[in-house]
Amino acid sequence: MKVLSKFHKNKLAAFDDEELDTKLSTSGAQLEIGPFTVNVKLEFKNIRDEFIKIYREYPFYNDPVIHDNYIHIYGRNFYRKYMRPQAFVDVGMNEEFIPLPASMGMVSLEMGLNWQVASACKQYLMFHAGVVAKDGVGLIMPAASGSGKSTLAAGLSYRGWQLHSDEFGLLDLESEELVPYPRAVSLKNESIPVMKNWVAQSHENHLDYFTEEFEGTPKGTICYMRPTTQSINAMHERTKPNIVILPIFDPASKPEIRPITKTMAFFRTVMSSANYGDIGADAFHAISNLIDNARVCEIVYPTLDDAVKLVEEFVGDGNG
Amino acid sequence: MANPITERNILIRVLKNPNLMENLGVGEWNELLREAKISNLAGRLSADAEHIGIKEKLPLKVQNIFKSYDYSSRSSQRMIRWEMNRVKRALVGEDYKVILLKGAAYIAKELKCTRGRLSVDLDILVEKNKIDFAEDKFLRHGWEHHVENDYDQKFYREYSHELPPLVHPDRQISIDVHHSILPVTSRVYPDMTKLVDAAVPSVGGFYTFSNVDIVLHSVVHLWQDGEVRSSLRNLLEQHDMFEEFGKDQKFWDALVPRAVELGFTRALYYALRYCKMIMGTNIPARVMKNIDQYAPNGLIRILMDWMVPGVISPTLGSTGLSRWLSMNGLYIRSHWLRMPPFMLAKHLSTKMIMRIKGEA
């Protein structure tokens, strides 16, 4: 692991589940995900159990380190802790979240983590995109919500690709490398059975990779999936981006790779970037370079299986 | 006269002496960053570290976090400047003064307090007889009203000192167009022509208040009209301006007499007292002595000394009942000063009913 500072020299700990549970319920567990460290405190046992199921393979710091963020989920008073438990979220940013029932606390946790990155991360250029990497190929798939990019990125990661992120692609502005941020993959509605089936094809005990399904959330049914062990272990391995694919999910379509101009790819990538305007000129130059050096296309696909084949085909064409 | 509560607070200590950042431990950094984010001052810490040349010596993790806040403050100020450019196109060039207020004025004058500052709205002022004209210009140039509901619209127009906020749909900056710096219902109502007459030309055809009036505006905004709780950033901006403008003795000579002229002596008393107490501001003894004659009575002074340091930062001070009393005491005070009692009761009850009905 790259040594970040004198404060980061202390060993990352391999906690067992019980130790992690104790940390989470007391001073907090210092979770490292890619470039960010967040101190997580969870007052509810059910949320800790789900958290541990998803994050147990991640690095946790033993000695205190400087955190990028902290997140604290708690019951505001006796009634909200024990009678009708409700998960209040404190992300330390003067923002108030609408509390969800404690049974959906994992959703609150993930949304809180999303919010912190989405609102405060300007030191990396951020794409609303699925990002994966393999053998020196850095692949960005910018797309709006509902285009299936989360499912596609997650699907590729369970077929040998390293998952950078299913929705927060990060680019270091100096080295122009993609920075992995492998959070739990957030699956919604129809994509849940698709991914469960997908993981079952290649992994035993596939349900170990998923949380329970949270029904009736503000975004419908949500289920979180753990990234592959390989992706978690590679969270500090950065890759130069060299392929941009715009994915379009259309159940009625014939699978197809369509050429697009670099100009179009440039604009679509800019549009996917949440902090492009804040970063300004540096972001413009970074995306210009990125697109200059990348092969680009659009894919239309009716199923995940088709999408993975199209991606592999387009990537393979460049190597062969 | 230092206050024991604020003296212990790490954010205030570092703001007063940024060199402390060179030798902070992990726990102190976490506490400092947490407080700075809540008070919207993380960008300021970064700018201070840069200014005194210690940024490269800070832990890499901190440098990385600061980089994010550097981009945020730069971009927010860039957006304000661009919005000023758009406002100029819509409004400036007529035969009346368009005066930049608050953050926009600080940015136009490149004051020290804009260092690392996050600015989200644009405040301008025109004379009252030009307010309808200005509103019409904005609406013709594509700005829209942000507040739709009738009660709020009516409240703004009848009792407030500004138009309902205007937002251009292409940009997300909210513009407040003022005709006064205090609500028309306020206990103290300044003669605005005095402030407008003293305003001086600034960038792009805009005007700003004179230096003394810029400070007094910030002062009445915080100590007369606004909320004291969680306003460390505003206290800091006053501290910065006292230090920056105060290099010129003429500023100090003019300050108290101008406050007397405009009726802002009580607010200025609090600003000088708490800047000195909390931030250790350099204020000439003659000025402190001069403003002392406008102090409130002993009981109020004791109450304010007890309440203000405990709530100026959201993470400060006591907990439980005493904090609750301080917070709510100052909240009620700010409203009490804004409008007469009957009107206040009517306003708060209307807002409460709207909230219950889910309309606001």
C-alpha cells in the first residue's frame, strides 16, 4: 500500500467480526475505501450486521488516522432507539437527512456515504459512471441512472474485471489515472435478481455477497452487493483510462456496437461529471486528454450477458 | 478578557494562529476538520496554511482534503463573479447606483476575508424607488422568482427589506435585491440615503459601501438582524475587516461616529466586544472606551457574555438545558429585534400552521 503520511504508517488491522462490531458500536471503525477513510459508528445491531457482511474484507485502521469523513447512525432518543427505531444520520456536514426506519439503516448508511463523496469530493474529477479495469485497460462507462451502468460494471467485475466503482468514477488530476473507489454496489429493483443469478453462475454461496432486499425505500427495492475480493484487494491500484463506452440498456434491442465521434464522447463524459464545473479548467484539460487517448463507442444491449460480450469484443478489437 | 469556552476550541485557536496546524496530532486534526466543515471554514484553513507557507508540511491526507475545499471556494467565487457579470448586463449602466453587498462586495474588493471563502448567493442593493424597476429588469432578462407561495411573496414585499430571491434557471445562484440593510419593521431603521450617498465606485460599474459602512452592515446583520448561533464565519469576517481596514487610523476615527449617525451603536458594541473576546482582535483602546457608553445594562451584558461564546460555533460550549436556553434565547432575541410583538406572533403562528399543513 502507498504510504500516505506519517499518520498512515500504522498497520491495517484484520479484525474479526466481533472486534469490528465492538469498534462500530464504540469509537467507530476506520474504514478505508480507495482514497478515502471514513469513521463509521453504528448504534443499531442490525445495521452493524449488514455492514460487517459487506465490508468485512475491507482494510480498517487500528490506530487513529485522519479521516476524510465520519458517519454516525443513531437513535435520537429512547423512543427512536428502542420503541420505534429510526436511523438518524450524522455526516458532519450540517445537512439533515430524512431518517428511515432502523430496519433500512443500511440504506441510510450507503446514502450518507454517497452524499459525502458527491457533495465534497473536488480533489478528484468525478464521473457518474461505472468504471472497471483489467490488464492495463481502464474502462469508463458514463451514463445516467437507469441505463444499467451499475449492473454492467458489477457484472464485469464478477467476470474478472477489477471494479473501480459502479457510480463514482474518480480521476486523479495530476497523474490522470483512474482511482478505484470500490464501494458496495447498489442494485435497484429488476437488477437485483439479474445480479443474484449472475453471481450464482460463477460463485458458490452466492447469497453471501448480498444484503437483504430493502423494500419500500425512496428508490424502490434496494439490495447491496459486495465487490469481489480481488477488487477490494486492488483498491490502491490505479489505471490510465483508455476506453470510453456509452452503455444503453434497451430490452427490445439487438445487441450492437455503434461508433461515435470523439466530440460526442467528450460531451457525454463532461455531462456525466458531477464536479466538472467546480474544478473548472483543470477538468476540461483532463477530459480532453482522456478522450484524445481513448477509443470510444456506444453499445446497445438487451441483456447483461450481451453487454459483457460487446464490451469484451470492443476491448479485444483494440488489443488484437 | 478572553473567554474560557472559546479559548479551548481548536478551530478558533487555529484561526487565531494558523501556525498551530504544523504540530497537530491525529485526534486534533479530526476535531479541527469536523468543526471547520460544520462552520464552512475548511477552505479558510487551507488558504491560511497556504498564506503562511506551511501547506507542504501538513500531513498528505490533510493536503488532499484541503485541495477539495480549494476547488470549492475558487469555483463558488468564480460563479459569483460570473453572476455579477450577468447582473451588470441586465441592470448596470442606468443612472442609479447598484451596490454590491456582503460576500459580493468582499470579492469585488478582494478583501482578506474572501480567502478560501465559500459564497453561495449574490446580494445587491438599489434605492427603494428603483426596486420595481430592478425587478422588472431581472424578470425580463430571464431570472425567476424562487419563492412561489403567496404568503412568503407577500411577506417579502410588505415587511422585508428585499425582493423575494431571484434565480436564473441556467445558473443556481440566488440573488437578493435589497432596498435596505434591515427589515422595514426592525427596531432600528437606518436612513438608507446616507449609505447610498457614501457608496463608492467598484468593479464593472457596480458600487460598494464605504469601508466603514461595509463593516457596519456586516455588524448589524449579525448582531441586530441575524442569528448569533453558528455564525463563527461572520464573526471572523468582522475580525478580518477590523484588522484590514484598521491599519488606517481614519477608519477607527470614523467608525463610532458613523454608528451613532446610523443608529447601530449597540450592534457595534457587541461586534467589538466579541471580536476582541473571541478572536483577540486588535482594537484601539480609545475605540473600546468610546463604544462602552453604548453598552446594554449590566444584566443583559452578563446574559450575552454567557450566551454568545457558547453558541457562536455549532459545536461549542455547554450541552443540555443551558445550551438550549442560549440557542433559543438568541433566536427569540433576533426576531424580537426584527418586528413588533404582535406582528411577530402573527408571523410565527402563520408559518407554523403552514408547516403543519405541509405547505412550507
